[in-house]
Amino acid sequence: MILIPEDDSPRDNRSASCEDGVEIPFERINPDTLRNLITEFVTREWEELGDTDHTLDDKISQVIRQLQERKAKVVFDLKSGTCNIVLVA
């Protein structure tokens, strides 16, 4: 299993302030919307890592599994007005 990449850059300080974001239960997100969110996430994050060993579908499945296992969560960032997927601390 590949864990969701962690990035120490300031733009990715995603879990630092809970009051800036609201957790969205992934089960309540339309399946097509969730897949689009995860697709955008994995293409952005794994591209930075240069991971070519896994297909897009493999990466999406890994993120879905991490959401189901509560190892990751979907968070709506109130400041930027965007959704992201973050590791559960």
C-alpha cells in the first residue's frame, strides 16, 4: 500500500489548522464527484513524486481504501474554498 504523500511545503500544510477546514464524510459525496476529486488529487500529488509504477486506477483505489480505513479524510478548506484529501493525524 502506498500512503498519501506528505509534503512539508507551506502550500501543503493541510492538517495544521482544523478551524480552517471542515471534514466532509466521503460517503456523503456523490461517487462521480469523489472520483473526480481523488483523480485530481492523485494526478497532482503523485506527479510530484514521479511515481510511474502504479496506474491511475491503482492510485485511486489506494486513496479510496485509505478513506474507508479512516487513514485519510476529505477536508473543505474555508480559506481557499477548495477540497483536499489529507492524512489523519
